Amino acid sequence: MKILPFAASAAALVLFPSLLPAADWMQWRGPSFNGSSSEKGLPVKFGPEDGVAWSVPMVGASASTPIVAGDRVFLSAADTEAQALHALCLDRLTGKTLWQHKVADGSKRDDRSNYASPSPVTDGKTVVFFFGNGDLLAYDVEGKQLWNRNIQKDYGDFAFQWTFSASPLLFEGRLYIQVLQRDQPVHDKGKVGGESYLLCLDLAGKTLWRHVRPTEAQAESREAFSTPVPHQVNGKWQLLLAGGDMLSGHDPATGDELWRWGTWNPTRIGHWRLVPSPVAGAGVVLACAPKKAPVFAVKPGKGTLDDKALAWSSTDRAVTSDVPTPAFAEGDFFVLSDLSKALSRVSPDGSLKWTLETPGRIKYEASPLVADGKVYIVNFNGDVVVVDAADGKILHQAAFGSGADKVVRAMMVAAGGQLFLRTDTRLFCIGKRS
């Protein structure tokens, strides 16, 4: 759904309807909640000095995705030198910083990630920033703070081995945050009997409900860094959650659990934390089990589902993912494996259409973008690979990273006929100047 709250943009679109972009990118999973975009005419061949509308330095690294709404780009950042967290807004046309706010002191608790890993979300009027330290803040598009609260202070310390980094979901005017965590203290955080839950707030920052999500998972396998995903099942919306060794579907109005399927971890291994979010399409929901385990395709139902609900699980070693979330586009799933070093196109029935070995030796942990018949992937060093979605052939490669770019995890996004690429040190707007 296209929302243009800015008066100047709205007036321009009335006069020149052809300027209407196919879709903004208002939250991490994009306009269709599946890593795809309906954008057309996107760039194929480009480089740091070729086909770039603008690039600007970042105040700090982050795995969060640039969020694009109308003429604005919203980002979060962790400045490790100054030990500070920031919320930023840039002009989409020029890259100029329109506003920047320091949110909190501190930047990280471990060397794997930082507190700025969750992506912001917006409806075009309000933009919400969430950080791994629990800070949750809302601003209007001009940068005026509307409200703030801290989820850890409200509901207890997060109990995670690594830094909490689930992105919020904004859906039909409500904000959803999942905290799937341990039921025991870890690193002196959390408590015995701690609960995993799905939290719902209105856009004024008020809690509407908190739904506890029980699981039989053990230790670190209770932890998930995934994000809730909305999906229609038989014409009705559900929220899909992956983590704690299982998939579940929930009523967006109440949080009530409609169904659950599990497990990919029958022996209850204790170190199978989950990173990829679920992705749905063509009647099945995909969950990527960790550590080179298979991908599981589940048919939603009612109540506790058994193996009859399992449509298929991958048998090809290339079709697996420990970190990247797959995309669904053109009727198929696109699975990027960071451990098996492969990008694969898989049909909804589980058959493999093609597999490409990812170039080079550097890991690809950023989730793939599928748009305009192409797949865009990025590795740790900021190298971009453009792949033909039809046959899996490489169309283009470009190195965007500098020597300081070592752990680029933010996925590329598409909006307004342009691509947005975030490395550890810079943000690039790729495509023709608007």
C-alpha cells in the first residue's frame, strides 16, 4: 500500500501521476512482507562511481535496513567510537541529513552485532525506531519525538546469548514486537521462568496486549532473532512467528495462537537459536532451521499440527539458511545460504529450479532482494551480485565496500526506481537522480 504523507509529494503526484513509485520500502521485509518489490526499471549494472545518485557516510554500522517512505529515508545507527545510538532521517533525493537524534548511550554488548540491528518502521506519518537495548521511540517525519519507552524496563531484561535484534512490524495501524527468549538467566540477564511473548502496541505507544508464547525448546534454542510476518490464510490475516523450535500463526487482533507446527529439533539440541524470519507464499510457510539443517514448508491449519501439515523439507544441501531470510517472488522462493554458499530458486512444491554458487569466499548474510526479474545479494565486504531471477545467471558484480567494511548485513532495498545499499560505512542510492 502506498502512503504519501508529505504535502509536496502528494501535490506532485496529483499533477504527474506517472511519478508514483511502485512501492515504498516501509519496513524490513518490504511492501509485500516477503523481501520482494514490484519496482520496475531497476539498475542492473552500476558501481561506487557509476550509476550512483548519491552516497553519504554513516555515523555508525548497523544491520538494519534503510526504510524509504516518500521523499525520506530512515535509518538507525550505532556509533561505537562515541558509544551512542542514533535515529536518522535523510532526504531521499540528495542524501542530506534532515534530522538526527541521539537515542541512548552505549552501542553493543558483544562483538557479533550492535543495538542498532532492528530496522525502523513507518506508515509515512510516524516512524518507529527499536534498539537491542529495549529502547522504543516514535517520531513524526519532521523529527519531533512523539513518545518513548523501554521494553526491558517494562517487561524484564532480555535473556539472550547474543544481542537482541528482532525488528518491529507495523501492520494495520498496530506495532508488533516479538521477544522469543530463554526461560533462564544468561549473562546475568533474564530470570528463571522468563516468558517468550508477542507484544502489540498502538501508534501512541500504549500496550494493547501481550501474548505469552510457550515452547518446549531448551536453552539457546528458545532464542529467535526473527521478525513477525503477516500473511493471509483463507482470506484472513495471521501473524507468523518462527523460533523456539517451531512455527506458529496468531490472530493480529488478540495475539491468540491459531496453530503451531514443530519441530525441526526433535532431540531438543540446546544451541539452535533461530535467525531467519518466516516467509510465506502459494499456501505454505517456510522456516529455515539453523546450522545447515533443512528448510521446512508448512501448510497452516488449526491447533497443534502434525507431520501431515509438512508440505516438504529440503533435501538438497544448498537449500538451507542459517542467517538470511528467504524471499518469495514470481511464484517461487529464493533461498540464500550463508553456510552452503548458494542462492537457489525453489518452487512452492519444493522442487529446485536452479542453484548458483555465490561468488568469492566472503559470507553473504544479508537477506536477498528480489525485484524487476533480478535478485540482489550483498556479502560482508559490501560486494553486490545481481542475478537473473529466471535462470540464476550472474548479470553483474560490483565492489562497494571499503577496507573498513567487514560485516555488511543490511539487505538492499528498492524504492522509487532506485536501490539503496548500506555498507558499514556508507549509504548508497543507486539509480537515476529523481
